[in-house]
Amino acid sequence: MKKTLRLILGDQLNAQHSWYKNDENCVYVMMEMRQETDYVNHHIQKVLAFFLAMRNFSEELRSRGKEVIYLNLDDKENQQELSANLLSIIQKKNIEHFEYQSPDEFRLDQQLRKICDDLSVTSQCYSSEHFAADVEEFEALFKGKKTYLMETFYRHMRRKHEVLMVGDQPLTGQWNYDHDNRNKLPKNHRPPEPLTFTHDVSDLKKMIDEAGVECIGKVNETELLWPQNRSESLALLDFFVDECLPLFGKFQDSMTSEYWSIYHSRISFSLNTKMISPLEVIDKVEQRYYEDEEHAGIAQVEGFIRQILGWREYMRCIYWMKMPEYSEMNYLDHQRTLPEFFWTGNTKMKCVSHSVNQSLEFAYAHHIQRLMVTGNFALLAGIHPDEVDQWYLGIYIDAIEWVEITNTRGMSQFADGGIVGTKPYVSSANYFKKMGNYCSSCKYNPELKAGEEGACPFNVLYWHFYDRHEEKLKKNPRIGMAYRTWDKMSPEKKENILERAELYLNNIETL
């Protein structure tokens, strides 16, 4: 049997993979590389969490009798680049065959294809055995169609995996309970204290600092709070199902300055590193519903499953269908640079300040903070989607390009012209008042909508956005009401709004 080298990337920590059942004469390799720390300015917690989880996984493999080569970031043999490291190991270890699991990111897929083309030994790519859908079935489902409706895909996935189904129909006769999942957190309502973990990463942090890796964000070096192995990931999943699932759907869109986690699962880092799988997550939630329907109603359960089986899988399929062109789309031709307060949180807009500061503190914000606060502002202000991509990819612990760029450039910024979202997700201050408590402690007045001094920037930028993009957006049937409202305004009122919006945009760093 040929001596085989198997590569494990930092987001391939799947201990259940079939590789490990048949690995005679195999050597595994894992690497901490500047190639991966430096392609974007990452949150320090993200770098630490990936490295620690990788190290824990390598030790688990060794405890199971596997031979593992692990290159620390500061290893003298580490050439900090995937191709150079692989070639060196293949030569030194007299490797005759190279194998890798299909990477989730386009850039790594292209790099590994090139590496294999240049190798003097044979090579083979394997499935990561993680996802519930594949791109081929996605393409077949939408063959000949102009749009890729997520709901169509989601129903296909429900049928395929027999999730909340009776035959080929939904368990309750209703596919989607999204309408029931839009509630504001009541006053004096206290969500469960989030389950976190304690990991001392001071030595890792020292290594990263000494290497000169530039990072953003904050970290408590003795208490990194994210799960770092499969058992902790499963514990977090259990906590979510037991404590948060009963009200997850109801309050999943809520925004509050009081709590950073609310009822969200926070399992995306564990999922995206493959310490747990989407189907086992879905099965856990579904089985709990069948065992005790009073614990969490169908609206809560379906709302969560839709995020995993529908949205997450859908985004991956879009990514692989549309890359690399997707990464260059800028349908609205936005060109502004990202304001400095996205890196500091120093803005008088309470919603943006809180969301950014929370992101810097925890490397985390829930999906509505990402979409309707920071994403909404970036879209209204006309920020270049490249800048928005880089920020989201760097600041969030769960951000890997396949899931980040489709959410950011597609859902959030409408830069793809409607492939992912059927309309731009923009809002005025009304949305924030309805869904959260930010406006009550903000310098800006959410009630001022006609361009007066002190008017909420979201109010005037909302109309400025629609005015400047009228040619591209007015015929969109989902936003016709916005244009009808705009058309009914007096010329004087329109001018007042647009002047205030221009003033804000020209002084964006002072908002």
C-alpha cells in the first residue's frame, strides 16, 4: 500500500469522517499558516479558536493511534504557505500518494488543484462528508429557471431528508412559520444565561503576537469562550435545545443592548469547522419536538431547522455555482470606503455602535444585527461590497467565505442584483423601534423623517438610497410601495431629505 499523506484543513475537524476507519500507512498533516491568518484582518478570537480547535483535533487523532504532523505557526519548518509545506513534507517523508477533503472555499480549491497538478505523486480528493446537499442536485432543481428561490430548495431538502414530514407533505400542513418569528423582546424579559467555555489561550496569544499577526477585536486570554472540541460543541447544542429552542423562533429577530446571545444557538463555529454536522443538529431538534411538543412549538423548531437545512445549504450551493464571478459583483456600483467606526464602534448611532462593539468583544453578532444594522447601514451608505466582505469575513468567528460572501454580497448588500435576495434589505428607523431598544438611548431621533437636524441617519439615507437607484429598482414588485410613497412626497420635502442625507454621507465619519 502506498504511503499516503492526508491533509486536514482548519475547518475539517470531523472526527466521524470515513477516512479514520481506513488509514493504514497514512500520515495526517495539519498546519497553522500565515497564508490563512493574513488573507484578511481576522478577529483575534477567530484565530485563537481555529488554532486551539485544530490542536485539540490533532491530539484526538494521536490518541486514536493516528500519525499526525502538526506545524505550529512558529515552527521553524513551517514555510507559512500550503504548497511549500506540502512539497517539503512529501519529499522528507517519501510520500507516494496525496489526499485531501474537498475544501469549502474557492481559493483553497483552486490552490489544491494546482498543487495536485504539479505533484510528482498521485493524488485524490474526497468529500468532506458534511453537507446535506450537493451543487449538482441544486443545479438540477433550478435547471432552466431564472431565479433560485430558497423556499423551493428548502422544501426539496425537507423531502429529501424526511424532516418534519408526513410522506411528501409537511408535518403540520404548513411549510414555513417565518411570519410567527418576528417579535420584540419584552421589557424585563431575561433570556437564559449563555453557556460559554473557559480556555486559557495566553500561550497561543503570545505566539500570534510575536509572529506579528495583525488582528482586530478583544479577547480574555484565560477565558476563550467558544467550544474547542466535539464534546463541547455537543454540550452547546444540548444547551440550546433545552434552554433556548422554546423561544428561539419567537425572538430570533429581536435586538437589544442588554444581552449579546438572547436565544440564539451560537453553534455556527462548531458547524463551520465540522466538529458537529448539520444533519445531527437537525435530528436532535426534530427528535426533541417529537418527544415533547410542549417544550418547543412547531414555529420555533421549523424556524431553526430552516436556518440549517434551508439557508445554510442554499448559500453553499449558490457559492459554488457562482464563484469566482460572484466575488466581483457590484450591481449597484457602490464605491464608498467603510467608515472607521466599523473597526472601533465609535459612532453616535446606538444600533451600529452596540452591534460593532459586541462584535469586537465576542467575535459574534446574531443574524439581524449583521443584516439589518451593520449591513443595512453599509448598503444605504453605498459602501463598496469588497470592503463589506472583508469586514464580515474578518470580524466573525463563524465567517468562512462560502457562507460569508453569499450572505454579505448577496443577502445584505444586493451586490448580486437579486440572485440571493429578491429585494434590497434596507429599512428606516421604524424597523429598529419595532424590533429593539436601541432608539431609546440614541442621540438621533427616529421620529424625524423629513431631513431635520438630529434625524436618524437611517431615515434619510433610506430615501436617498431609493432615489439614487430608482432606475434599477423601481420595477421590482417587492418594493413598489416605497417608490409610491416617495413619489407622493412634495418636491420640498424630497429636497430636504436628500440634502440631509448628503450632509451625513459627506461627514460619515462623524455620525
